[in-house]
Amino acid sequence: MSFSQSFAPGPARHQPQPYHLDPPPHHPRRRRREDDEPYHPYPHPQPHPYTNAAAIPYPHPRDPLAPSRHLQDLASAPPPPKRSRRAPEPPPRHDPPAAAPTDGDAPAPLLSRDEIERRSPSRKDGIDPASEARLRASYCAYLRCLGFRLGLPQMTVATAAVYCHRFFFRRSHACHDRFLVATAALFLASKTEESTCLLNTVLRASCEVSQNQEFNLLPYMLRGQNWFQLYRESVIQAEQMILTTLDFELEVAHPYASLSSALSKLGLSHSALYDVAWSLINEGLRSSLWLQFKPHHIAAGAAFLAGKFLRYDITFHQNFWHEFKTAPPIVQDVVQQLKELL
């Protein structure tokens, strides 16, 4: 055999490859040839053309849209009882924590009469409870005269009086002029009650009211030619001091609405008892009732006392306690303090 005959090309013979479960790896750079075995996605090997095809199980391709045996079993099974069914749990909520109420957001706390007299800053300056009661009545009378001269509604005057009560519960009478504070409180109340007056109008009316010896504002008028400008700046500063002292808590609830609502349901809205009770509420502004009781409590005490004056037992109506939402001990306390003002 010559050298050329030993390397002569012969017929191509297919060498059987070893049996593998996985298909042969595909090289990305190797081109596919005709004698390579095709790749099948089934887990079982494909029958070789030179082997017995019946000896190797060959699964039939399954329709991908056909339901599986597990789904068929679930569809044929009876539905579970209603007790075993559970509603899907809602997703967890992550709500932000609630903000703690501040002094400016919280309403004015209700105090007892003894606590108001004991905690008053005027005690440290030598002002006894009786003298403070007279001072409280004096600026309330000043507010009534000033509001009448300005033509302001009673609700505005009552709000200004409550502002003064709250202010002097935290500040001493010996350190602040009550008439100056009352003027600033009325100007502030005219804005909160939507009955706004110009500041110069309030100042001129206060100067006219001060001609009375009971309401003396002469210290602001004897400072020179520019006394009006100084007086105006003093009232503005007093208004800012009221706002900071009250922590900007300007909301005031009055018993007038509770009185009208309750007496109208009892059929006494157009009676003399209604007018007398309204007058008693106005008289109660001179005291610290607004710091001690809720509005419907004051209204109940005024209505009860008005019935006593008119010799009419208002408790004859069975719905009296229900309409005023109060109890006999509270009414007795309010009536006792209203009697002290008369």
C-alpha cells in the first residue's frame, strides 16, 4: 500500500454516540450539520435510527392549551363548604401615626371655681378673690358700653369678655391695664365673629366711653400731642399679647344657641322665660362661668333660674334634662353663681 492509498477517503461511517439524558451542548460558534441529532425539549431521549424504537418509550407531545391532570381533578371535585372558605386578607396598612394634640389645637379646659381662684396670678400680687371679681365686672361693663356704642352684636361682646377671662386667668391684673386689654379683646373678637370694625373707630369709641370716671384711660391721653398714635400702638401690642397668651385658641362656644334650641323644643321659645334667661346669660358674663361649665350647662341654669323668677317650674317638662343634656347638681351650681351676681 502506497502512501496515497493509506489516506484515501473512504465511505463515511456514523459512530454511535453514548446514551445521554440531556441533549448535547450546543456550541455557539459551531455551525449545525446534517448528521447532528435534533434537540427535543422532552426529558426522555429520542430513539436512535439504528436501535429498536419500540424498546424506548417515546411520550406523545401534549397540547399546551389542554388542562393538566391536577386542574382536571380540582374541577371535578365538589366545592369546599362555606365555613372553610376564607376571604382574602387585605394588604397591611401603613397609616402614619396620629399627631398628638397641641395646646393650640386642644379646647380650653374646664376648671372648678376653687381652682380658678387659687391658680390666679393676681394672688401673688396681693389681689384677693373679691377684688378680682370687682375688676372682672368692671371690664365687662366697659365692654358692654363700648360694644353698644359701636353697634356690635351681643355675641361679639360676649366673645371679647371670654377672651379677657382667659387672659387674666394666666396674667395678673396688677401687671396689665384691664381696659386696654378689653379694648384689644373687643377688636380681636370683632374679627373672629365676622363683625369687623376699623381699629381707629374702636379707639375713638373707647375714648368717648373713657369720659366716664369708671373707665379711666387718661394715662394714654396725657403723653403729648401724638397720644392717639401711642394709644393705637398700645392696643396693637395688647392684641398680640392676647394671642400669645391664649395660644391662638380663639374659638368660644356660647350658651345662646343651646338656650334657643332647647326652649324651642319645649315650646317656650316665644315666652317671657326665654327673655329672662337670655338676660341672665348676659349677666353671667361678669363671672367665670365660661371657664367652669359647658354652654348647655349655663343655658340650663339660666332657664331654671328664669323659671324661678317667673314662678314657673320648668322641670315640669319631662324632656327638660334631656334637651339641656345636664344634671341637677350642675344646674344648682350654675344657679348659685348667677344669684351672686344679682
